[in-house]
Amino acid sequence: MGTVTRFDPVAEHERTRAALRAVVPRLVRLLREAPDPDAASGVPLWTVADVAAHLAGVYFAYSADLTGESVEWDGLLPSGEGPLGERIAAVNATSVDLFRGGEHARPGDFVAERSGMFLRATEGLAPDTPVSAPWLGKGVTVSLAAATGLMLSESLVHGLDIARGAGLPWPIGPAEASLVLGQSMPTMMPLALDPVRARGVRIAFDLAIRGGPRLAVVVDDGTLTVTRDAPPRAYDCRITAAPAAFLLVSFRRTPVWKAIARGQMRAGGRRPWLATRLGELVANP
């Protein structure tokens, strides 16, 4: 089964906060130095400026509730309870419209300000403190640990999108990628499951990220659970991956075949061919 290293939720949350605090100045410099805001980015149909506007929206959304700001989310979010992918696509379009140009014409300054507000407002709070996230679904809350991991994820991945469009370097280190996977994946993977495709499917994945985390990802007839440090059990498929490679494959920024060819991902276990099913069952919002 392999060795499972238990983690300290408080210590890992603090490391995630430190990683977010460290990546923000890099992100702000990138936003300020991108030479052509209208250049194509790493996101299809989005320019560099569109990605920057989206990031401004992300930092606003996660800081607003924690700083006590009143936001009329009902007027900004889609009505009804559609699939997460459709909901996020609609929210993304709204955020780009709201945060591109005008008073938000300097997204680097806005991200610097809002990241400081978020980190100050959450200083000393427990990792399991609930954070409202209505853009993920009506009435949805996530833990502060997950929210911090999601902000780090958005910063790293969309930083790469901007850097690709601007022709600038944007390294993603294994430690910060591991923190994203450990803090945000247990929350986001169940929300992003395609319940139609998962109907009648029963697969247990052992997701072993080099250096941690170790995640038990279990699909059971339309539901999905992700467990850190799960007790020993039988798995159908084991996926071993380098943290940054798995992060970028998960967000469709790197083709899976390239990660495999580079030795960054491999599948094993009783039914290794099932590894490709994970990406089919869990949407990339």
C-alpha cells in the first residue's frame, strides 16, 4: 500500500498562507510587467487582460465575506443549480466584465490590496473556519484552509496563463503545488464530479503525490469522496505524480501524455488503465 505520512492541518494551513503571501508579489510584478494586455493567454478565448480581471475577481470574492463587505451575490451569480462547470463559466464571464477596465484598470494594485486584506482578516483563524463561497453553489461554504488553497491555486495557474501570453517565466515549485493539491483538491473534486458520467461507476484511486499529499479518491455511483491519510484499503488504480505536473494536468495546462513522457506521472495497481477515467469524471471548472 505504501507509506502514508500524516499531516498537521494547522501547520499545513500556515504553510499555505506563507506560500500565498510569497506568490502575490510575483503575481503583482507579472500583472504590471505584461507588455501586451490584449495578447492571447493560456486560457482559450481570454486575453492577458481577461485573465488579470478574473484574478481580481477571485481576490475580491474570497476577501469580501471575511472582511465584512456586503455583496449582492444573487444579482451576480447564475440562478438555479446547474453543473459546477456551467456555473463557474458564467461567474468567470461576469467577473471579467466587472473587473476589466475602469476603476480596476490596474489589476496588480488591486490584487496586492485584496490579498493583504484576506491575509490580515484570516490571521489566527482555524483552518476549518467556514468561508462563504456562493459562486460554487447556492449556500456552499468551504473551509478557510480550502479557500486559501484555492487562492494559491488560482494565482499559480492563472499566473502561468498570463506568463505564457506575455512570454515571461513563471515557475511553479513542487512545495507550493503540493499545498494546492492537499488543501483544495479534497473540497473541489467532489464538487466538480460529473454525476451523469459517474452514475454506476465504482472506482477507488490511490493518488500519491511525490512528497505528499496522499489522497484516497473514491467514486461510488454518482458520488465522490477524497480522504487525506486514508486507512489501508484495496484500490483499483494508483496514480503517482510529481505535484506541479499533476496540478497542470488537472487544469488542462499540460497534456497528460507529456507528463507521462517526462516521467512525471505513472499509473499502477490492479487496473492501471482506469487512470484516464479520473480526468473524465471530474470536470475542470
